[in-house]
Amino acid sequence: MGDKILNGEMETDLELDDISEEDLAALLGDEQDIDSLRQENNELKDRLLRSLADAENTRKRGERDRRDAEVYGSTRLARDLLSVYDNMGRALEAITEELRETAKPLIEGLELTQRELVSTFAKHKIVILHPEPGEVFDPKLHQAMFEAPVPGTVKGTVIQVMASGFMIGERLLRPAQVGVSSNSMKAEPVVEVEE
């Protein structure tokens, strides 16, 4: 044990574990004082542990918010660009073979621009949802624009795709706009045949 003198008083490097209960009681006073100090010590430990847990939760929440901002921060811009994608698709669909021959470089430029837009979407975790006719209607991914009783189709299946849908990360950015069969035929359960 080393002793130091500070401001005329002796300070010792004693640890509480080095002091017996009796000596501690003599130094601090009666048993009630010791119990209150232990209780205060336990309360301070509890507060410290809670503060550390709260700091860790805040750190994790901040990290999650940062990741979400990285993926979903461009949601508003992405929504605005969806109409650009739609209009470019409509323009490319309207091109006739005759126009394709006479304005080949212009059309190739439009196709290249659309591919670049799709590539940029992919970089920012934007996925195009394009359901196929015959696919089961999913209200989580599709928006029914109309229902029609089309012969040869099963009720509740996609019969026409009017606009593609989009997801950003795991969130729906825009549902695919589809027509749905209202035919009275119900989907038959798939039966596996044993061989």
C-alpha cells in the first residue's frame, strides 16, 4: 500500500475488498449506513447498466436509420422517374417497322436510354415488377384496374398488365396496374401424381 499526502491529509490506496466488515463499520458508522451505501451502490450499478444498454440501442437504431436512408432516401426521386420509364416504354411500343428503318439511330438512342434507366434503378435497389397474364393476383403487389369475365381464364388471375410495378428495397414503390379475371371458373388445386 502506498500512502500519499494531499493538502496536508493522508490518502491511502485501500480497496474496499481489503477492509473487513468491522473496520468498515468503524470507519463509516453503524450497520444501517453500510446497508444504505450498498443499496445506493446497487442502484448506481443498475443505472449504469441501463445507460449502457440505452446507448447500445441508440447506436443500433442509428445504424438501422443510416441503412434505411441509404436504400430508401431516394424514394421520392424514384417515384418521379417512374413516369419517365412509362413514357419511354410507350414511345418504344408505338414505333412501327417503317419508322424503325428511317430513324434507326434515334430509336437505338431511346432503347439505350431506357436500358440505362433500368440499370440505374437496379443500382439503387429498384426492381421492376411485371406480372405475366395468368399469374395469380396479389393485392400486396398489384392494383386491380378492372375486372372482366374472360373465357378460358381462372378467377383472380391477371389478364392484362397496364403498367409495371416497382419495389425499392423491400418496400412497394408502385403496384403493378393489372386487369383481373372475374370469370366464374375457380383455380383447381394442383394434385401431384405418384408414379
